[in-house]
Amino acid sequence: MRNGDFLRLWSGQTISQFGSQISGLALPLLAILVLDASAFEVAALGVAEFLPFILFSLPAGAWVDRLRRRPILIVADWGGASR
């Protein structure tokens, strides 16, 4: 790991993915334990979580391919951190 930029990118992505996986587990558990959500409601919560990704990922991907990559990665990581 001699390349410092790569190490920072890799470390940041690892931490980001870990946080995303924890929130993916915590949200349904919170709905079940605190709100007494049914199986259908937990499934609807999962659909609502991934629906924007499905609807916007292809058009957004085509659009950002025209822009510089580094600023896009920084903005995307900040947006992911606010989730």
C-alpha cells in the first residue's frame, strides 16, 4: 500500500460500506422492535429504501459519465454520509 491516495480511498470506501450495512440491518430491526411492524411493512420499507436507486441510477450514471470523476466521488461520498 505505497500509494497514499489509494489507501485513503480504500479506507474511506470500507468505512462507508460498513456504515451502510449497519444501517441496512438497523432500520428493519428498529421497525420491528419499536414500531411492531408486520412482515409486509418491513418489506415495503425495503422497497422504499431501494426504489430511488432503481429509478435514478441509470440516468444519473449516464449524466455523471460526462463530468470529472474526482469531484463526483467526493460529492457522492458526502451524500452517502448524510444517509
